[in-house]
Amino acid sequence: MIQENLALSLRIFFLIILQIVVFNNLNFFGIANPCFYMLYIILHRFNYKQINFMLTSFFIGLILDILTQTAGSFTLSTLIISFIRPVIINFSFGIHSDQISILSMNIRFKNKLTFILIIVFIHQFIMSFVEYFNFQMFYTILKYTLINTIFTSIILIGSLSFFNKK
């Protein structure tokens, strides 16, 4: 149990550092900023307690908000995604969270893609909405959400294929 918590803490630290140092400095077309730290939300084990997952997601978002000086967009989006993740798992995979992880499952690529796209889209929409916080900017929010969803999903799927081959 201690080794699992230590490994989880190291993964979280690595993802936060990678997000701050590398991915926050990438700006594709001046708008797209991929969220690589979402790999934690996607890869986190399905059989852990939901409250622990929500707490770690909250602290990841809070640390990212503090380090990037944003107004709570990371915290709110990661917290909401961690809350609705079991519903997205049930929708995407048709299971009741009794599997261990997305990497250990013997599932089709279409289901993994659905899972990633739904999580990333909802996350990016919440982030963009909190950043703009204006209904008159709805089309701008939607544009940024779609572009960021595409780039983040490509990076996350590429990372998942790297982890699957290992």
C-alpha cells in the first residue's frame, strides 16, 4: 500500500512538472494548449475509492492553478471530471468500474477513444468556460474547446500507445 501511494505520488509530481515546464509552453496556432496531466485521470485505477481520487484530482488542479496563476479553472475542471468519471466509464466501456485500469483492459480502441474524447471535451469546456465566464463568448469557448480537445486527445492517445507497448 505504501509503495502504491509512493508510485502514485511520483506519477502525479512527474505529470505536474511536465505540464508546467513543457506543455504549458506549447501553443499550437496560438490557441491550443494540451493538458497532459489528464493522463492521471485517464490512467487512474477504476477500483480505488472515489473520494481519494477526487481529493487527489482537486489537489492536482489546485497546484496547477497556483503555479500557472489561473482563477481556479484547473481545479474546477479536474474536480468535476473526477466526479463524473464513473458515469463516463460506464458509458464508454459498459462496465461498472470492476476493471483495474484502461491499460489492463482487453478492449477495443473505439471504446478507449470514446472515453478519452468525452473526458477531454468536458474538461476543456469547463476550463474554457471558467476562463471566459461569458455566455456571449459561447462560440469562442466552443472553438477553443474543440481545438484543445483534438490536440490533447492526440497527445494522450500517443502517450497511451507508448505505455501499452512497454
